[in-house]
Amino acid sequence: MHILLAEDEPALGEWLSKALEQGGHRVDWRDDGRLVEQALASADHDVLVLDLGLPGRSGTEVLRRLREQDHRLPVLVLTARDSLSDRVNTLNLGADDFLPKPFELAELEARLTALVRRARGSEHPRLACGPLVFDAVTRQFSLGHDTLSLSPREHAMLKALIQRSGEPMSRQQVMERIFSDDEDVLSSAIDVLLHRLRKRLEHSGVRIHTYRGLGYVLESDPPGQP
């Protein structure tokens, strides 16, 4: 997942960013509501983790403006308050879920996975493209009955593609999902990863197709096609 984390408490923001990244996620951390809105406008995210007490522009205002723009991005609100009225108000603002502080990392990850799954119209914690399956619980890919052994970046790229199975991802979107902002990475690294993944998927019934001007799409071959 590509997660936008909006949290102004430095210790919590730093810990949560590192913990989620170690779990295989891409995290953009912002500590000001105005910076959160800039990040929303400049990059493609799967989910927003939002603290309501942000400086610059409050999380409440960020959420209100987001929904006024009919932006459907799933939003999980982190809150220090856990009364019924607080929960109701949070949901009425347009949040999809909330999690009171303090919380366990495992629960946060499970809730985020569920939000993204629902947003993509799937209630099962598995993503599939033909015989290729990604299990969100084990975080493993399987091809038929075999588990795929992938490098971390191969894994990140294939996960980004299967999350958007059948939809094109631009080269820039792929770069944002795989590489951190502070990494000086050549664009040719994408070509190397594509070549490796295409070799792994060869003759499997699943392929990564390049559409000129649109980007890359993970597709399964039509039934009966060799």
C-alpha cells in the first residue's frame, strides 16, 4: 500500500512511518494539514491515516475539503478520544474508519488493508490476476500452486500492479510506489524490474503489458490462449 500519514507528533510519526515501511508499505509522512493537501494533489495514495489535531490546517478541515471535492480516498482517523459522539462525528465527517490512541500496529495494518480492499470492491484479503494471487495476510505471491520468490523491489512492483490489475500505471506512479523520495534512482531501474518480472511470469498466463502513453498493466491471458 501507498500510505499518506498525517501526524504532527514527531515520535509517533517517525515510529509509525518506519514500522509500516518495514511491513512492506510505502509511506509519505506529513505533519501539517497544508502539506497533507499538497501531498494528496501531487501523488497517488491508497489510503490516508489522519490525525485530526494537525497544525496549519486541521485534520477535520482536510477531511471536509477532501469529501467536498468528491475524493473517494479511504480515510482512517487516529484519535485520542473514544466517546460515542466522537466516533459518530468522525464518521459523519466522511471518515471510513477510526482507531483510538494508543493502538497496536497489527490492528492498524489490518484496518488499512480492509479499507483498501473494500475501496477496490473486494472483501477477501486476496488479490488475483488469473493464476497469480497475492495474499494480503501472508504478503506472499503464488502462481498456481507455487509460491513466488521475489526480491523486495520485485515484490513491491508486482504488488502495485496487481492492486491496479487491468488498469494502467504510469512510469511515475510505479516509481513512487517502489522507491523512497530520498533515493536517487535512475528510471532505467524500472526497466530492469520489468524484465525480471516478465521472465518470472513467462508462460504463466499472466503478463505485464506496456501501453504507449498510458503505462504498465498486469493482465491475464484470455481463456484458451496459449
